[in-house]
Amino acid sequence: MNSANSQDKKYSAGIALGYIPASDASVYLGRDINQWVDREPSLIFEINAGYRISDFFKAGVYFEKENAKLKLVNSEQETINRWAVGMQWMGNYPNYFIQWQFGGYTGFGLANYSVDNVGFSGLDYGIITGPAYEKDKLGVAFHLHAGFVTYSGSDIPEEFSMHDLRLFLKLYYIF
Amino acid sequence: MKSIKALSITLLFLGVNTLKAQEGKHTFGLSYNVEKDESSIYLNEPNNVWAELQPSLGMQLFYYYNLNTYMKFGSYLEMTKAKIETYRTSNYDASRWNFGVQCLGKYPDWYVFIQGGAYVSAAIANSDQWDDSFSGLDYGIILGPAAEYKGFGIALHVHAGYSILNSYGSEPVKMWLHDRRLYLKLYYTY
């Protein structure tokens, strides 16, 4: 029952819903605002596709979208809409139906700050870890993404960086 | 004749650069790393400054257990010496020790391939300029090309990561560090 996965299923496609808890001073709005901003709880949505290279390793691509809610000093709640596309890779051990997964991601992102409609672009990167369960053609994973966003733009603020922890529930189909 | 020659060269290339036998289970290695200068360290309360990290060097010892041809998992010990500068201070020395776990996958299974992985470690940072040492967590990704031949390997990796460190001294009490380091790694698999 808890034996090795079949190697004949090479591809996976899935969706994920993530929760980003509130955190203090985790978003930096750089020149010329220079503020570390608290963030409110928010949701993030991801679509991913993977190719299984071996029983223990897979690589793929992802697209994600989030609306980060920020709480500025002496200000109303503001939002940053962010989209990112990139690649992710993941190892698993053991090669059972229940397994632990560990990997990383890096991508290119675009963000839009609700105040004055300021745009940013830049790099996302981070690690992925958590348990997963795979049975026949279906998989479910509970992953922690711990990552960093470093974006820049031409307006004020010129910099936008964010470090966050995201909890994802992922469902995927293996074929 | 030409086509036979071309076929022979192609077969020779495929023979040399095709699937290798995964015999060695254990990998030991050593790496040197460098980071260019940038404002990548945030010293919180009460300093509240982005400190400038001068070009710094580090050394890492690592071990991997090869789970299979494409995936390995292991641990590492790393030491980094750095010079830090803020608008309030001139250059001063700092050091950081890391001990953690890392995993690495690769593709394709040729002599030359791309590796992708991740690391998580405990970290301790010290400097004479701080009241107390910092301790906390480092994590990040590993990405880059590598080449292996007869058990010997060489890799050029980028580590892009983040550190969250806390101190029990009076100032500064928090340090956040995001760094992108370039590693030259030499290793042996048996």
C-alpha cells in the first residue's frame, strides 16, 4: 500500500490556495518612503505544472497571484497586487504515497501599488517544504513557502521588498 | 564515408555524454563563495539602518547522500567573514557560522547538467561592535551548472537566501540579511 510511486506518470498539473498570515514590518517601501510596513492576512492563488524527472525529483513552472494588504503608518489599509511566473523544483523522500517534499522556486514578478498606481517588477525566490500524499492520479500537499520578493520601479517608492511565509494547500493531478 | 564519420562522432558523443551509472552514494565537498557589496543587511532597533556589506568571502564543507541519480540530500557547515559599514560606523569585521541541511536535484543525467535545490540552517553571527551575538535561521535556494567525471565534480552555484537573526544584547536586537552569493564547489563522490 505504501510502496514506491510508479515512474510511468511523468506530468502533474495543479492548483493551490495559500494563506499569508499577518506580520509586522515585513514589507519595505524604499526610496523615498523608507518605511517597514505591517501586512494584514491575505490569500494567494497558484497554478502549477510539473515534470517528474525521477522518483525523487520533479521540476516545473508556476503562476501566482496575490493581493497583499498593507497597513501604513497614519494611513488607511493599502493593497499591492502581485503576479509572478517562474520555475520551481522539488525533491521528495521517501518514495511512498506519504512523503516529505523540499524544494525551491524562483520567478519574475510584477506588482502594482494602489497608492498612485505605482508599478514594480523584479525577482521572487524562496524555499518550499512540507508533507504530501499521492494516490493513483491525485495528489494533495500542505506546503510552507518561505521567500523573498525584491522589486524596483521608476516612481516613488522606487523599491519594494517583502519577506513572507505562505501556507499552501495544493491539489494536483498526475498523468 | 563522411556520414560514417559523423555517425561515429555522434555515437562517441552520446557514449561519453549519455546516462551515467549512479554508483557512488556519498559526496564530500568544499566550496568557496563570494558576495559583492550591497546594502543587504538591515539592523533593526534601535539602529534602524541598512548596512553596507563589503565584498566578503566564505567557505563551506558539505556532505550529500545520493538518493538516486537525480536527487541528493545532505548537510553543510559554512563560515563567512564580512566587513560591514553603516553611516554611523566605519568598516568593522563580522563573521557568521551556519550549520544546516540542503537538497539538490539535477537534470539531465549527463556529465554537464543544471542543479536546483534549497537549504535551511541555523546561524550565529558575531562582531566586536555588537553587544551580543545574533542567532536565527537562514534559508534559500541553490541554482547553477555542474560537471562530473569519474567521481570528481565541480559546480558554480548561486545561493539566494534570507536570514532572520535575533540578539539578546541591547543593540541592535534584530538583523535581516538577504544575500546572493556565488559558490565554486569541488566535490568527490564514492
